[in-house]
Amino acid sequence: MNTGVRTTLVAATAVALSAALAGPALAAAPARGTGGHDATRQAVEALVKEGVPGVTLTARDGHGAWSTTAGVGNLRTKAPRSADDRYRVGSITKTFVSTVLLQLEAEGRLSLDDTVDKWLPGKVSGHGHDGRAITLRMLLNHTSGVFNYTADEDFGRTYFLKDGFFKHRYDRTSPADLLAIAMSHEPDFAPGTSWNYSNTNYLLAAMVIEQATGRPYGAEIRDRIIEPLHLSATSVPGTRVTVPQPSSRAYSKLAETATGPTYDVTTLNPAIAYGSGEMISDSADLDRFYSALLRGRLLPPHQLKEMKSTVQIEGAPNVRYGLGLIDRTLSCGVHVWGHDGGIHGSSSDAATTADGRHSVALNLNGDWAGDTTTVLEAEFCGS
């Protein structure tokens, strides 16, 4: 994942997705809601001009909710994107997983200082990995050193390049399968000595939730977050390969370059992402989730403070990583908290001010172009 600003599951495999989609820019749909977001609307339109098929965004502040879309949700029919689109949120899943683990800590059912081996004895071992030296906190803030399974070259060829993807897109991988890939490599560093984004950390975090509760991690997210907040568009799909309606198609180049044919990658088995990036949501739900989280509705003050205790990300001076929560300092000095994420054909971003009063979430239905930071700058810093 590229955590400089946008953390994407695709980027973790070293698949270079940075150039623009060839073809003319597509017109933006009218904005819906309150005014005062001209800079944001223009930033959304600019993403389409850069090559993204389509964008959907919803913001919420003291004046209410506001939505805008640009481009198309279907390259074949030219149907526009909808403000109500549901989409795969990729690594935004990590904030949900971290929230559940912190709730379990608040209930006294586990401690962030517990070792991984306490909950998953013998699971993190081999080639220098040692679960006895890694704490749950290290998993959540990516200081564990555990190898990132999506960075495995064979995994990348199998699931992110064209030939492998179309052969394996519906594979039923288990968490044990994914963990075995990580354990076949040496750690990135000794636990607690550095920082590196690893999807394996949240694979393990979800497994710990299941061990501590005796229930699927998705059921815990549903009962503890989705239902209490009435997040009607949000789900942990498990092995379901489709995205519920309303939704747009999702597109990828499925190549190491951002040129060449564009493929529809909407249907896939998201089990390859598991607790690191499996979930589906929409922009309004993500605004509601992050606002509730930052307002203290989901965690007691101590756990929220722990979640917001950050470490510096090397090479990204304005970005720090907490426990499944990213702190970004924008050019105007505003701090926003949230996460970004990507999975095949879908790049998403969500950010909220520290008081939870101003939120924005957006999705691009292409994974090879578009910097969502420009939209955050426009929303929180623009006039």
C-alpha cells in the first residue's frame, strides 16, 4: 500500500497505476445539497480530466450534507455515477477493525500490550517472525515488521495482473492461506524498530478479534458499529463477489503500467483482503462513521486517545499513522483524521476534522489515476 497519502491494496504489489485514462473528459453531474463547495466540485471534475472514469463524493458539515459526482459509473453505457453508490472501500476497513479491538480493550477482554502469540499461539513464526515479540498495538500501527503478504510477487501476479486475475478472481482464500504467504518471507525489521505498512497486520488483528470473541470479525463490526450507527450501505461481504446496488462498475488496467486496455473488475472474491480491506460502504456512511468515531461515540476517551497516538511515516512529513487512523496535516494547517484505501478498480478516501463536525468521503471507480489529496485540500482549505 502507498501510505504517503492514498493507501491502496494494488500499490502494495508494486503494480504501477499512475497515468491517465485515454479519452475525453466527461461532464460532471450537478451537485446536490448546500452551496459553498465550489473548490471541491472543481477538484472532483479535475480527477475525471486526469483519467478517472468517475467520482462520487459526499461531505457533511454544520450546514448539512452535500454531494457531487463526475464522470461515469459504466464505461459501456455511459451511465453516470450516483451520490448513493456503494463501493469497495479497501483499507478503510482497517479503521473498523481497529475500533473493534479497542472496544474489546475497553471491556477488559484484551490489552494492546498483549502479544500476538497470546491470542494466536504459534501462528506468527518462521523465517525470523516471532509472535511472542509483537504486540497488538504493533499490528495496529504497523510497527510489527511482519511481512506484507500482498507484496509477495507470486500473489501479485496471481491476483493483480490480467492473466492471473481473470483465472483467480473468485478463489476462496482463507486467512491461514494469506498468513502462510507472509510467513514464507523474512520480517521487514525487528518488532517496534521501524514502520512499514503491512496488510498482514490487519489480517492478524481480525483473527485476534475472532479468537477473543468466538465470532467472525465481520459479525463484531456489524453488531458494534454498523447497526448502532445505522450504516445501511455498509457491509463485511465475506466471500460475496458482487457489490450491492446502487453501485457503479469498477475498472483497472491489471498491468504494471497505467496504459493499455481497461478491464471491468467489479466482481471478485474480497476474501483476499479479509480484515485489511474487505468492506463495502458508501460516502454518506463513511462520513457518519468517522464523525461518530472522532466525537467519541464508539470509544471511551482513553481508547480514542490511544487510537490517535501516531508514528511518523518516513517520506511523508505531513502524514502520521495511529491505530488504524491516519492524521494528515493539509497545506492550510488543518488536521484531518481518517483513512484511504484501494482494491481492484476502486480507490477511496475519507477524512474528518478532529471534532467530527466536518467530514468528506469519496470514491474513484478506477485504480490507476487520481490523487484524492487534491479533493481534501479543496474541501478543508478551499474557499
